[in-house]
Amino acid sequence: MISYYVLRTAYVVLLICLIIHVLLRGVWIAAIGLRYVSGDIDYAKLRYQPRFTDWLAHHIGSFDDYIERLERYCSILFSVAFLIIFCFLSLVTYMLVTVVLRFVFSWGGRGRLAA
């Protein structure tokens, strides 16, 4: 029963991780397309107060940095998804081997006792 809940939780986490990855990858593709047609952010053209322009430049940075951060987040989510998949597969494999070995040893032990 515990293994069922562990596997179910792993499945839900994997599903959520892959959905978030696909959404972020879509934002990343949109950002690359927007960067291609619009260029970098021109803070002077916005004509904000110098204090607000400095704050924006400091907190937002360039558009290329934003795209790079999105790429890193997508890569991390994808690697976590693969880690979850292989943990899931290792748990399933461990459980199957355990069940098969129990069956083989219990079946082999009965034959010896009966003879």
C-alpha cells in the first residue's frame, strides 16, 4: 500500500513538472521570437524617470538575460522530470524483482519440503 502511494505521488509530481516545463518552454520560444523581431529593451525610449529607469535596468536586465534564465529553468525542470522518471522506474523494477524472487523462493522451497 505504501509503494502505491509513493508511485502515485511520483507520477503526479512528474506530470506537474512536465506541464510546467512545457509552459515555460512555450514562454521561452515566444521570448526568442519577440527578441528576434523587437531587439533588446531600450529603457531610454520609455522616457521614465531616471530613478525608475535605473530600477528597471537593475531588476529586469537585458532581454537576453531573461531568455537565458528561462532556458536554465526549463533545463532544470526537464532534468528533475528525468530524475523522477528514473526513480519511478527503479522503484517499479525493485518491486518486481522482489515479488519474483519471493515467488521463486517460496515455490522452490515447497517442492523440496514435499519430497
